Amino acid sequence: MLDIEGTTTSLDFVYKVLFPYARSHAQQFLKQHASSSDVRADIGALRQENFAEMRQDLSPPALRNDTPAAEAESLAAYLEWLMACDCKSTALKSIQGKIWEEGYRSGQLRSQVFDDVPRALRRWQQQERDVCIFSSGSVLAQRLLFAHTTAGDLTAYISGYFDTTTGAKVDALSYRKIACGLQRSPSEIIFISDVTAELDAAKSAGLPTLLSARPGNRPQPATTHPRVRSLDEVFSAQALP
């Protein structure tokens, strides 16, 4: 089971391409799609989050609804604030995925994965190993990213996708839910991520873990999780099957 940013995809692509695209297109997207039922559901969830943050004195941008244009403008400002805080908001991730979907369809976006990723996915499929993704990005965003890479459509190699609707990535219960959903023992699922807090949660749920040590990844605390520099090293790592 793979994380995305820092594991299959560089942080630079996420923070210098995807996030800026979402920021620059958010207001126009909200103006065009505000009447859509699924977007309205996202907006409702954002309003609940915004209210909770105001009660916690976190000073988020205020949301307006006096006119459609004012609502779209205030929501776009709030989305930008959430992104700047690197919040793992499910509603934020849902709207981001919808914005990126338009970017991929128009050809303005093409995703990037590390060179070893397509090679590893093909190899694991040949070895009859199932691959799934667990990312804070929405399932829609995950599917889009792997469908539109510069190396081609990689979705045929991926059997499942999980996001924050399953639970937080730093919560051991999320990994137990995933194992249950996959009908696998936790010990059969290797989780690879660049964040030790996520690996700690997975390990406490019984999953073997590997720390992705890619160039450009954020420094992590000292850890006992085995490190891999590429997916080519996964099954050569110590203590793994």
C-alpha cells in the first residue's frame, strides 16, 4: 500500500504544480459549479469546518453567502488558507480533486511519478501482488493522478484507493479498516510512506512499514522503520517477505 507525495510522486509536483493550479482555478470553478449537488455538499462541509475553526479562535477567512460571487470569492480564500495550513480537510480534498479533473481533461495538467514507479507496478502485477493507494488526497484525485502520468495510464496496476473518508493517516484504526476492507491480515499489507507518524500508526495496527527516503522529502524524526530510496528496493529491505 503506497502513499503518494514523497513516495510515488515528488513533493515539488504536489506543492508547486497541483496546489497552485487549485488555488488559481478555485474561484472560477466555484462560480461555475456552485449549483452542483456534490459541490454544494462540499461547501456545506467547508462551512461546518469554518465555523468550528472560528470557535477555536483559529482566525480562518470568513465565509459569505450574500451573493453567488461573494460566496465563491470567500470560499476560494478559505480554500487557500486551508492549503497554506496543509489541512487534511476531506471537503478541501474533494474540491481540489474536482478542480484537477478539469485540468487533466483539458490537458493543462499531466502528473509526474518517480521513474521507478511504473517499473515497480508492472513487476508487482507480474508477481501477482496487489497494489493499493492510501493518500490524504481524494480517491478522485488519486485516480486522476495515476491515469494521466507522463509515463502513461497506470491505473490498471492499482486495485484500490483509500482517502480520509476511511480515517486519518495517523490513526491506527484507519489501517485496521483498510485491512478489513481488503480482507487481508494487517501483516500481509506493507505500507510505504515518507511520514513517520503515518508509519507509526500503521505499525501499531500490525502492518509492516517502510520509510520512503526520496530526494526532496521532508526530514523525519529518528525511526526504526526500514528505509527505501526507491520502490525497486521494497522486497530487498531487511525483515520483509
